Amino acid sequence: MNRVDMRRVTQEAIRMAREMGIALEKGGTLFLDEGAVMHLISEALKEYGVIYATLGEAKREYSDILEEYAVSRVDLSRVQDGILVYVPRNTVIEEPISTCYALARRGVVQRVYNLYVAEANAHMVTSTGCYALTDEGAHWSVTDVHLGEGARASSIMIHNWRPGIRVSMSKRARILDRAYLSAFYINSSVPERITSMTELLLEGEDSKADSDTIVNAAGSSRYDYISIARLSGPGSSAQLLSRIVARGSAEVRNVIRIEASSPGTRGHIECRALQLGNARVSTLPELLSSTRDAELTHEASIGKISREQLNYLFTRGFDEEEATSLIVKGFMGAGLGRVPEPLRPVVGRIIEELSRGGM
Amino acid sequence: MLEVRGLAVEVDGRRVVERADLTVERGRISVLMGPNGSGKTSLLRAIAGIPGYRIAVGRIIMDGEDITELPPWERARRGLAIAHQHPPELEVRLRDLFTELSKRYGSRIGEICSELGIDHLLDRKAFSGFSGGESKRVELLTVMAMAPRYALLDEPDSGVDLESVKILSGCIESLARSGVGVLVITHQGHVLNYLGRLGRGYILHEGVVREEGSALEAFRRVLKMGYRG
């Protein structure tokens, strides 16, 4: 790819990020294929002493942070790039810290590692977009999150891949005393295959995590999601919710598990799937407790849109396509109220588009 | 005028209404009564065009247009609205449903929401966990949001307290005042005590609809002599 092409592709990647609600030009990082092509740190972040570095910079200047806070064991020499976000204690950052990963070159394999750290009583909001401009390639990522005592983090991740893209991602979050993680994930794409593993380690007393996953599965794509919350801190709690709309001949496997090993812990799993085509969906909620004093619940359902609902909406003037779209929007948007305010319009707009048949 | 001419309705291959002839005039409230299981709801659903309620014989004419063969959404778009007796729980936030209806029909119902005391339901899934009275009020409001020419109301007064009946009656009368032709199915007839602008009265018995003069006359006749009269 020559220099001119790079500029054009970068602009296209920035435009796609904007369409997903991520305004990189205001500040953020864009990784195109193997490396960062744009890295803008807003004045506000600098002013508050936030470290927002590419992995290359982080390895040179903040190796101590990488070593101290990493949750996963990753051989960084095998990783091409990634980011480090470090929010110092008692620092509240309300503007989303945005990062995008785009695949542009045919056949490229992108391998990234990210570390997000919010020290004690710090607040951070992050938005991440992952997408492709090509029809063949792979994205591999490991993301670690460390939330110190009383820290709060809200995150949104949007996937918008294309057929022929293989994705493997893993996320681990360590959540200490009274810290809270709210994570929202939307996959609106049709990759060849996506494998995702999320592990929430609620080690701190009264630590809490809420995770919302929305998947609009379509085409002949295969989706594998595994989410685990380990409640080892006394009084810790987690709520893992997922809503899957399965169209076409997609195949979706969704495994959600909560493990309680400490007294006073609470966990709830809700996985619901709506089948609109001949897709195959399997959903497996699993609750494990090794303490007498845990309260764990789950709800799971797979079904199609009921004839009663459609008939009702017909009598309100909606035809079959419009009625289906309205129901899908309601189904996917059920958790919208839990999305942090700065990110809510983005999620709302994506759900609106998905309900009409895709992004 | 909404005219139902010689309608026979089948559900699952079984004839549930043998013959229905009735007329709903704009700006008036007509009433349809009949014993349990007589086919009143099936008749209304067939007029609205809901799949599964097959019109075997007869025509439905709305302001001169034959709508018998139209799909339900086309009938609704032309101004025919039905308030269901038991609306299903929808996977749609009530606020979104009202927004879509207001957009589609150019209606404004914000003030009425407050008057009907249903503001607190707007961010919930429509009809999910609503009380009987809440369901009836919300359902009537969805009909109003369609700014219809004709409204078919299936037992708007069943299972609600007297206070709610008064509120619902006020809404029904305001529909008629604005020129909407209303057909109300009622069992107990409570709602008739609060309604003006009453039109014709019909009784559906043993599969046949017959006109019994005015709505009040029909109601008094049922009270005095029963449906067989």
C-alpha cells in the first residue's frame, strides 16, 4: 500500500469509526492493521495526568505499570501494538477514551494487547470500535482491566466485522474493594468466526460488575461467547445479561457462568435469544457456589417472535417487516437504561440501525 | 360510515359468526352486546383483518371503500383501529410504541398520557405487568394515537374499577366528539351510564347480529329479557 493509499484508508477508517459513534478526531487512537496510525491525547487527559500510550510507548516508558497491573499472561514480544490507559487515583474522567482497531489490508493478522487501569476512586469511560475494511483477515486481542478500590469504569465495545474475518478476543478484569465495572458489548457484524472469552474477577469486598452483551448474528457466521464472573470478594455481585438476535444460518454458542466462593455474594444471569431465521443458538447459563451464603439466579430463553405480538402490531398499522423491526429494537434495547449516559446515544443509534436489518 | 354486510367468520375452520350486519356512523358510539362465547371478539378481529379470523362470506365497506381483502395494517392505515380486550405483552417499550404511532399518524398524545395517569409506564415494556385498568387505558390511548376514523373497542370496561370506567368513558366520548365512529363491545354495560352520543345497539346471539334500536334500548332489552328476547 503506498503513502496515498494509507491516507485514504486512514480517512475511511476514521469515517467508519464516526459512523459507529466514535469521534477519533476529538482524541483517541486508531490502529490500522499492525500499528497505530493516529494517536491524539486530549488536553483534558493530559491535564489530569492520565497516561494514554500506545503499547510501544508503554513498553519503553511505563513497563512498571504493565508489569504491576497485567491480569493475563501475555508474551508482549508476540503482540504488534495496543494501548495503555492509566487513570491516577481520585481522578474522574467523564469523556470517553476512544480506541479503534481496523483491518484494512487483505489477509492481515492484527495482534493487540490493551491494559486499562483505574487507580483507587478513579472513574473512566472507554469506547472501543473494532471493524474491517477488508474481507479477509484476523484480529486477536487480549484486554486487561484493573480497577482499584472504589474505582468505576464504564466501557462500550462495538464490533463491526465483515465476512471472511476471524476474531479471537479475551478480556480479564480484576475488580477490587467497592469498585464497579459496567461493560456493554455490541456485535453487529457477520465475521467468519468470533471467539470471545470474558472473565470478571470480583476479588474485592462489595465489588460489582454489570455486563450487557448484544449480538446481532447473521449470515453463516459462527459466534462463540464465554463469560465468567468469579465472585471471590465478600459481598461481591455480578449481573451478566445477553440478548442475541439470530438471523440467517448463523450459529451462536453462548456460555455464561457465575462462580461464588465468598459469603454475601449475589449473581444473576439472563440470556435470551430471538430466532428470526434458521440459525442455531445454544445458550448455557451455569451457576456454581461453594459458599452457603450466595444468591445466584438465572433466566434463559430462546424463541421466535410470537404471532400474538405481530398480530397486535398489524392492527396498529405496521406490516410484517416494520413490526419485526420494532420488536427486535425493543428486544435489543432492553438494557439501554443501564448504559452510562455519555455512551447511551451511540448504543441507541446502533440498536435502531440493527433493528432495521443491520449496520 | 363503516358497514359490515352479511359477514360470516370462521376460526380454525369453524363458523363462529353466521351473519353480521351492522353500521357504525362517524361521531356516534354504537354498541354490540352478546353472551360469553357468542363470537363478539371474533367478529371485531375479523373486521380488523387479524390473521386466523377468516371472512367466509360478506363485505366490509369503510367510507365507500371495500376493505374486505386488505391486510390488517392497510385497514389500520386507512383509519380502522381496534382496542384489544387482552393486549399481549410486547417486546416494545411503551414510549417507543407511542413515538412510532405519533410519527405515523401525526397524533399528539403527550397531554393525554398525563391525564390518564400512565406516565410512569412509558419506559416499561408495553402491557408487561400492567394492572387491568392500566392495560385498558394504555390500549385506548394507542387507539387514540392512531387518529382513526373508526374505533372498535373490545370490552373497554371489563375488569376495571368504576373510577377507571369513568375515565375510559371520557376518552371514548372524546373520540366520538372528534368525529370518530365507535363500536363498543360491552358485557355489563357499565360504560353506557357515562357515555353520550350513543348510536345503534346490536346483539350477537347464536351467530347472528340483529339490530335492537338505539344502544340504550338494546341494553335495557337485554337487562329485561336476556339475549334471547
